[in-house]
Amino acid sequence: MVAALRRLPNPRLTGLGGGLFAATAMFLLGCLDQLLFDGSPLVFGLLFLPVSALTALWVRDADLVTAPIGVPIAFAAGVVPIAGGTGGIGGQTMAVVTALAVQAGWLYGGTLVAGLISSVRKVRLMGRRQPAPVRVARRRTAP
């Protein structure tokens, strides 16, 4: 299984690239959801979770903090096609705000996924960057 995971693409996106990836993916998935499932919030929310995880996994180490910031923005971009507002700009804006409020659980869940993955990656990165004397001292004291 590890060999199969290593064969998957491993892009390293900048903070801006990660945000653009997530926003574009969520907008396209929102359009697809509207087309196939008539704007189902469940389908949209379930599709948001893997996009959040991929964004946090694919952003480069220097930009880890941007993943949990860009993911909620991407969620808002993806809600626009499924919000279903009528009556011009005001009606569409109110539909998007209402959809964001109603689907806040999915929004928090995806942001939590991105935040956890980014945090774990950052902790692992900090562990690898310890100075050599600290690593040697830890090896000597380890049982």
C-alpha cells in the first residue's frame, strides 16, 4: 500500500497556488453538483473534504499556514453555483450567505481537516530540522 501511495502525484503548490487549486476545484465541483444532483449540500460537503485534504497535502512546506486559510475561501467560491438565488445580485448574495450559514458544519469540518494535516506536517518538519547535537543527545538518552 505504501508503494501505491508513493506513486501518486506529489505536487508542491505555493500558498497562492493551493488557494487557486482549491477554489477552482470547488467551483467546478459546485457546478457539477448543480448539474447532476440539483445542488445537493450533502454531495458538495462530501466533495469538499477531500479537496481540503489535498490542498493541505500539496502545499509546500514554507506555505503550510495558508492551507487552512484558503480552504474556507474555496468553499465560498464553490457555494456560488449551488446557492440558487434569484432576483439579481442582492438575491444571489443572500442565497450564498444563507448557504454558507446552513452548511457551516461542512465548512468547519474541511477547515479542521486542512488544519490538522498542516499541523502534523509542520510538527514533522520541525522534528527533522533539529540541530545535530540535540538529535545525538536524544539518541543517547533513549532506552
